[in-house]
Amino acid sequence: MSPRAVVIAVCLVAATVAGAARLPLGPGGLAGLAVPHRGRAKHASSADPLGGNLDFRGIAPGVTLTLLDYHGAGVVHRFWMTFYPRASLGASPEKVIAAHRQMILRMYWDDEETPSVEVPVGDFFGVGFGEQRDYVSLPLSETSGGYNCYWPMPFHRSARWTLTNLSDTTGLVWWNIDFTAERALPKDVPHFHAQWRRENPTTAGQSYTILDARGTGHFAGTALFMHGLGPGVPPYGPLGFLEGDEQITVDGAATPLVGTGTEDYFDGGFYFDHGPVAALYAGAVIRDEAGVRVSAYRWHVEDAIPFAKSIHVAIEHGPANDVPTDYSSVAYFYQSEPHAPFPPLPGAAGLLP
């Protein structure tokens, strides 16, 4: 490398680190460890209040647990949890699926009356159909029994999280939430949102809606769970729903952003022909041709999609919205409040795969 190139490289690194030090939410990543961090470390968990080893909470049918209730400004940096029933401890597949799909995670920011996050807890961590599959991506992962979230979640006045058990089985829940308390955050710092939707079956001739939001913010990605309900459309076979294209309309534009196929949007190709895959920003954790199921994720970390007034994120099910499919999804996005009303969740039975 020439001396001039070395000087340029050093200047770029210095500028990056200096810029990280000015970030209102604190620097992140390996480079951020070389600069001062702001805020005061805080922790909320299910730790045994008596100091013993009973570091969990029971959650009976119909009960709502409070996981976090903090007043003041701050930023959540890490959320870990796990829960029972589990297959490894002898629970039936039906009980395991119910625990993932019928326990509802809700997050409320700044004393809002309706949650900014309302998602079945298993789906929130990026895997569909009520299943647990080990995988690692940048903001979400499931690792040998643990469920992990690193989406940054800022709040200006308060943060309250709840978990509601809509199943007919008492569960056990363990959790850790790591955040920093701040004196204040800049007023334009948006809130984290996660919204769940489902169409079973999808509507013929109409694309499936992943997100329909109003306000100012940016779209950060989706986890999409697709279960084919028929033979597909010749010549594409049972996974023919993957022929659908994403369609993203920003601020009411006359022409949406249109892709070239579902697996293309999720960074795969040819119906994920090498099987399940997990990468930092995209993957297909479940690729089950026999069961006609695909669970895929795409995080817009490097390519977040900003919107000033509104955003509509949709995807076709098949080349002409002509493949009957059970679609459910989680949309992850940041925006200023107030957010548009979320679609109502179905009853407990309507949440099951």
C-alpha cells in the first residue's frame, strides 16, 4: 500500500470512530469499543428475588406478565429469553407450538396506550410455524435453547413490556433485558416497532400485505412464514408461491419498488435450492419442500427504506397472486409516534399454524 493510501485509510477510520462517538444512541460494533460509551447500565430480568436459583416466572393461561417497567429515557440493547414447554424436556409438539404462537409479546413506549410491538413471541425472534430452529443473524438469533434480540430500542419517557399467555398450558419464562438509562434522547429519535399479520388463505389476485404504516420512519425488515395450501401452479411445483415479487410503495408513489422473486428478496435463488441458510442480513431457516413451508427473513440494516409519510410493503403469492398459501409475517420498523393502528390479532386458535 502506498503512503498516500495509508494516510487516506487512517483518516477514514478516524472519521468513522469520531462519528460513532457522536451518535445519540452510543457507538456499536467492534469499532465502537474504542470510544467512550454513554448512559448508565441497567438490567431487568426474571432473577429469583430471594437470591436463590428459581430464576423464572410461571405464566398460567390467561395471565399477563410484566417483563420491563422503567420510567425515564433509555435504549434497550439486548433482550434474551427462553421458555417452557420444550420438546427436549418431554413436551408434546402441540404444546411447544402453542408456547411459541400463543404467548404474545407487547412493548409500549412513552406511556402509549396501544403497543408498538405486538407479536407471538416465537415469531418475534424470526422463525415461524411455532418452531424453534437454531440460526444466527445480526439482530436476531436462536442458539441452543436461547432466543436473542439485538434490535436497538430507544425510548424517551418510559418502557413497558408484557407477555400474555393465550394457550391452555401454564408456561415458565426466563428473561434478561440489558439497557442504558439516558438523561434524554434527541427528539427525532424514533421508536422500534414490530407488527404481526396473517392471511390464511391468501386472497386470489391480491398481494399479501406485510406492513402498511403511516408517519415518518424507516423499514428495517421482515420475517415471512409461507405454507403452501395446494399443488402450486404448473410448471413451478408446490413452492410456486416463491414466484411472487415484493412491492414496496413509499410515500404513496405511483410506482412501487418491485423485485424479481420471493427467494431473490431473501438473498437466495432457485427456491433456496441448497436448503436452509442463515446469514447476517437474510436467510431461510426452514425450507421444507415436503411440507410446503418456508420461513425466511430479510433485514434492511445496510439498506433501510426511509419514508416521510407512509410505506406499504407487500409481496405476491405466486406469479400472479394465484397460489393459495397461508402467509404470516413480522414487520420490523422504526418510526415517530403516533403509529397507525395495528390489525387485530386473531383469537388463540387463529394464531396456530
